[in-house]
Amino acid sequence: MSVRNRYVFAAAFAAMIAVSSFLIIPLPGIPVPLVLKNLFIVLSGTILGSFYGGLSILIFIAAGLIGVPVFVIPGGIAVFTTPLGGYIIGYFIASLVSGLICGLPKTSEKKVKPLFLTRLIIASFLGFLIILFCGVFFMMYISSMSFAAAMAAGFLPFLPGDLIKLIISIPLALKLRPIAARYINE
């Protein structure tokens, strides 16, 4: 039963990420808008662990590639010819890495231990950082931008928003991991 529940949770996170795709804030002069979905992407890894968090991102990406309008811009696979492509690659890597650091949730995590809290903070921080740097490096690749120009366009404008999302993600993960553990662990 818990294996089925893990897939249900992965699909539910993919749906939450897709819905959050519609919450965008365009930034003047910046090719990629500010989005809320990377909060859910990092949470998918920190709450579900690496495999099921990564699976939720693959479901989300697959939906976008077949034409479901879940990406910030339409276009299916053509999205990888835009600066957004790097962030999408980063979504998957970020979920995997944050999930590897946190592991599968356990019901015993109701009581917050300093070591796990430290791991969760590191996992969340790295998740947001990976998304941004994948976007920057992809922007450099497809646009022949310098590192400084790509940082100015694809990293710095998103830093304040991502710091806020980082602060929000940690208590959310702490609260949701033990709840998720009741349904997805043996």
C-alpha cells in the first residue's frame, strides 16, 4: 500500500507544481519571470525524498513536453531553446539533491532534531541554488552571455524571492514530512 501512496504523493506534487506555474510575476527586462513553483519543487525533494520527489518533477516536465500548459511559456519541447530550459533541468536536479540530503520522511521526525534541521536547511538552500545556477549556465550556453551578464539576468533578480521561499520551505517541510511519512512509509 505504501508504494502506491508514494506514487500518489509524487503525482500530487506534480499537480501542485503545475498549478503554481500559473502564479507568475513578470520582471521588466528579465527573460524569465519570478515563479512560485520552485518552492514546491524543493519541497517535493525535502518531503518525498530523492526518488519520489524526482518522479514528481519528471511527471511535471513530461506534462509540459507533451503540450499541457504547465511551463511559464508555451511550446512543449521548444521550451529548451529558451532561457527557461535551464531552470527546468535545474528543477529535476534540485529535487533529487534535496531529496538525497533529507531522505524519505519518517514519523519519528515529529520532534525536530538539530542535525536533521541542519540537513533540511542545507537541502533547501542547495535546491534553490541549483535551480538558479542551472538557469544561469543554460542562459550562458544558449545566449552566449558572459557569466556576469547571466548572473545579472538569471540569478540576482530572483535571489530576494528565493530567500523568502527558502524561509517558508523549511517550516513547511518540517510540518509535512511526518504527515507524509504516515502514508508513504511501511
